[in-house]
Amino acid sequence: MAGPTADGSALRREDPPLVTGAAHYGDDLFRQGMLHAVFVRAPLAHGRIVGVDPSVAAGLPGVAGVFCAADLDLPPMPAGDAPAAMARPVLAADVVRFQGEAVAVVVAETRAQALDAAEAVEVDYEPLPVVTDPEAALAADAPRLFPDGNLARERPLPEPSRALEGAEVVVRGRFVNQRVAPAPLEPNAAVAVPEPGGGGLVLYAPCQAPFWVRDTVAEVLGMDPEQVRVVVPAVGGAFGARIVTYPEQVAVAALARRLGRPVRYVESRSETMLAMTHGRAQVQEVELAATRDGRITGLRARLVGDGGAYPAEAAAMPSTTRYMASGVYRIAMVEVGWACAATNTTPVAAYRGAGRPEATAMVERAVDLLAARLRLDPAELRRRNLIPSRAFPYTTATRARYDSGDYEGALDRVLEAAGYGDLRAEQAGRRERGEVRQLGIGLSVYVEVTGAGSEYGAVVVEADGRVTARTGVSPHGQGHETAFAQLVAGTLGVEAEQVSVVHSDTAALPRGDGTMGSRSLQVGGSAVVEAATQVLDKATALAAHLLEAPVEDVALFPGEGLGVAGAPSTALAWAELAAAAADPARRPPGMGPGLEAAVDFEQERSTFPFGAHLAVCEVDTETGLVRLLRHVAVDDAGRILNPVLAEGQVLGGIAQGVAQALYEEVRYDEDGNCLNGNLASYTMPSAADLPAFETERTQTPTPLNPLGAKGIGESGTVGATPAVQNAVVDAVAHLGVTHIDMPLSPERVWRALRAAKRHGVGLRPTTH
């Protein structure tokens, strides 16, 4: 299954163990003498812990212990970008701040026994006032989650404003980028195994950054990082939610050390919906200024992010939205202020894009509002304001430095692929006939920021001629093993099957920053390629010495080895070269042993993938039901290494972007109770709810890394959501609807249509 495809790319080598059931996830890991942990979770969103009575639970069969915060006596988790006072405790000690927060943990011989005992733990709470709305949480009289208030971090809007000066037209909007749950197929889990003698610890955990998890666990437990080994098993979905280290993972590690036995915990689905971090959750008030002929002159926005009960990573996430607020447009003046508030809800952290999809959603909705005000075709308005390809590298008003791009080319291609003119003609016909099912066409031209930073990569030719590559990135479904084996094989002229890829184990690698922000190929892949190149250079010098030929005369013969150019019969196989490199008598003077190299590749600046998406929706004006008929995407992530892997990333991203636009939202009542904390009530689309996506790619290489690659893992998510939202609004715009917040459920669309009719709007048809 790992051979080449017709287009020269390699099929995913990761798939056989996944599809045959041979892969091991967190729930598959068992160790001799293992105990099972179940957490006692708060049933209310805000309350003072008056008392915890574990006596009944502790006496039940099989129970090895019931532990509260005082029993573990651990410092809080790192506060991230939030104030230290907002750091999350491993177990709540005095106050619970969201429904589902862990208050105690029960450890027993079987999971069933632990579940029964957890039910028997009695916790007495004194309810406290609740705030779930981030804007309300910033009010002076709001219930306080922390003594110093609910503000985690902010950047005030500049006053007086200059962004709207001289504007001939200003459109205003208030958009809610709703809270969503990552909902990976695999719930959170961990297995902690103490090393004999009580010194070290092995933690098996599905995560995206094993070294970060190692360091956090060591910090909270007061251990040397070298005493903690983190191994990542197969991961059933991550999407940013597994970047952070969870308190539950720290707790089972502490218990394993304390009890001297392996401890395992696996969440239920409802636990994961409440305890795993959520994403998005941002309120946006935006003003877009322009001339009457459609030239955008300024943008001013105020963002309020919902950080949940313990903001941490979410505290600075609106700053990324600010950074990308210009989108693909030439906007001379951009003013964005933001704040992040703590609320009595599940903590918010990264979710596929982490601040970038929110920026694109904001600016693309605002551009459509402007197009409607000016009675311009949305495609034409975008074209008039796009950053031209000759302007790159381009620095925006928010100091984002775009590396390369051809935004107009992407727009032209998506319009052509979709048959834009024919779609507008069909739309006009349906409006003229007054059909119940109206057609909407939504556009989104986007740019996002990916990559930057450093990553470890190493390559070694083994004694038998096989090759081992090591990388600090940690895959969770992207196909890294396939991609990195392909890179090394191409560099060294061997088959991809000859290359083993080592990752996701802190004992097998010296360091690594993991996988997030679409950085893996451009940063991690570049490290591996540079290491392979150094190995090739060393092997070339060695071959020249052995063959008594000038270095410049040595050539790589794929599948054979290294020999004199033009003379394949002289080629020395990699096994022979490895043997010579290990023999001091056969190496040239000054050459060290072994054919190996290690590199920390540093990409000093971020790359900026871009693209254009077009969605075609049909809206039933009597019921509000939305059907996505087509979704056409043109994405540019620089040079594409493996089209199969790139396609998988784009398709999955589009599906999640469409899901946010039409289906998904985590909802709370006024008491902070989650109203849809399971998959029966949290609406997610299945494959049957989505059309076959139509995808194309352009390739505009970046100069910032040797591969010319940019990130592609989030592109579909960034581009799809506003395209679908714009399409739905466009379908009913002639009836007086100007905006509908996501998710665009039938009820919301129906209510928007009723409101427009009640106010007597929409009696005059409009055309683009």
C-alpha cells in the first residue's frame, strides 16, 4: 500500500495498521497490575466546594484510593498567556469554575469499579453566580471567577480612530464566531507507568507535542524533565485540542508514582465534550470603510474572546485574529482592539486555525456587507482590493509580512471552475420566478499564517543500508511518515520502503516542538531534508575517497548508490558506504564515523498560504433548511510534495469549516449547564450531509524554506466557513436579510426571514 501513485506521490504508509485494527490507541494500552482512574466532575458551573466525603467510595470493592486536591498537593497547571491567578488547578480545591471540572479522582482495579466508586463520592457545593457570556463577563458588575476579575488579557482600541477618516461609505456588523467542540473520534486518555525504583515515569498520551507534555508534567510534579518519558500512541484526531497538557494526564502521572502501579484513564464521550478544550468563541464588532467606487480604505474592529474558566492559551488568541485582520486586501489603516474574558464554561484553546479562521470569517463577511451596500458583485469588489502579486513580499497594516501570493489568480480560477456566470444567471432566474428554494453563491478569498520556529530532524544510514529518519514533529493523521520517508528517499536515491521514520517518543529524540499551526512539512520536513542532504554530502566525499575520484565526479544512482558519473557499474551501495564510514581505515582523513547528520532547522518567519473558496447553497425560504450543493476550493500551500496527502488535508478542513458554518455550536444555559454535551445533541455532519468537494491547487513557492512549502492543514477550514455563510446570506439577501450568525440552522434562517418580512424589507429584488 505504500507504492507510488499515477501522479508520482506515495500512498499513505500509516494506513494498514489503522484499517486492520493493529494500531494501538490510548484505550488499547494495558500494563500488568494496572489501575483505572475515573474523575469526579462538578455538576454545576460555579460553586464553592464546602466538603468532599470519600468514605463510602473508599470502602467499595477494588478501590485503591480516592484523592482530592489536598491529597495530591500539586501546584496548578502553567497559566500560559493568562495571569498567574487564572492558572488551572489539577483538581479543584476551593471553587469549581465550569461544569465538568475535576474535583476528585478514584482509582480502582477495574474501570467498572472506579465508575461505581466515583458515583459514591459525595461533594457538597455552595452555588455561586454564573457568567457564560464573554462580553457580560467584562462588565464591572459581572460575577467574578477570580479575585482580580475576569479579564485575562487585552489590547485596547486606539483612540481617536483614524481607520474611518475620509470614508465615503462605512458598513458595520456584529458577528459571533461561535464556540465549537473539537470532538475527535478518540476521547482523551493517558496511561502512566512508574519506573522501578520510583525515579522515572513513562506517560502514554495522545498529544500533539510530546516534549511540551513532558516538560509540563515534570514541572507540576517537581521532576527533572529527563525523568519523564512521553510516548504518543496512535491518535484518533487532535485538531489543536491536544496541544495542551490536561490536568487529568498530570493527575494519573502523580498517582502512578504515588501508588507504584500503572494508572490508566479513558474519558467517556460526554466527559470529552465537557473537559476537552473548545475552540473559536469570539464576538466581533467590525466597521469597514470604503470609497463609493469600492476601494477599501480602513477597518476598525473590537474582538472579545471567550477564554472559558481558565483562559491560558486562549488569552492571546484574539491577537492572531488581529494580526490577520487585513486578509488578502490592501487596507491602509487597520485598528483592532481585543480582550479575552474568563467565563464559567469549558476552557478554550487552539482549534484548527486558532484565530486565523476567525479573522477570515470577519473580513469576508464585512466585504460582502460592503458589496451589498455598494450594489457591486462580491467577486468584483474583491478583485478591486486584492493585494497584487507584484507586491510580494507585502507587509500589512498589522505588520504581517506575507511571503508570496497570487490572490487574483486563485479568485479567477475558482470563479472559472465553478461557472460563476451561469450560477448568477440561475440565481437571477429563481428570484424572478419567486421560487421557494433560492440559490446562494458565497465567496471567500483567504490568507492564513503558518509555520515559523525551529524543529529537529536527523538521518542515519544503518549498517544494512536502510535509512532511519528522526523528527520532532508528532503526527496524528496527517501522513508524516509517508511524507518524510518520501523526502529522505528522494534525497538519497533509495526506495521509500527503505526509510524508517521515528517520532513521538521523547526517549528516542533529543527535542521537538511537535505538530500544530501547519508547521510539520515546512519546518520539520525541511530539517529532515537538510539532514539527508548532509548525509549525502558525507557519503559523496566517502565514495570519492574509496573510488579515488574527484568529489565533483561522484554521482547518485537511484536504487544503486554512489559512483563515478557515467559509470553505474562503479556505484557503491549504501550498505557498503555505511560499512566504510564505520571503519577508520577506510574513511578519508578528518571524516567522523557513521553516515548520519542532525539538524535544527530554523524558519525565521511564517509562511502565508492562501486560496479562494466558492460555496453554492440552496435555501428553502419556507422552512429555512439549507443544502450545500457545491463547494469549490482553490488552495495554494506553496510547493506540494504529495498531492494525496494535501488532498486529504484540504477535504478534512473543508468538512470542518462547513460544519461550523451550518451545524456545530456548543450551547450553555444561563446557569452554565452545557445543553449539548454529547454526540446525540451536538450536531455534526456525516458524509451524507456533504457534497463531493471540488478541489484545485495552485503552487506559489515560498522562499523561506528549502522545500518552498507552506502549511496546508488548516487551509480548508479557513476558507470554507465564510464561503458557506456568505452563500446562505446571499440566497436570501433579496428578501431583506443582511446577516445571520453561525451556525446557519433552519431555525436561525427561518427567524431571519421572518424578521425581514416583519420589517417590510426585501420587497425590491436586487441583483449582483
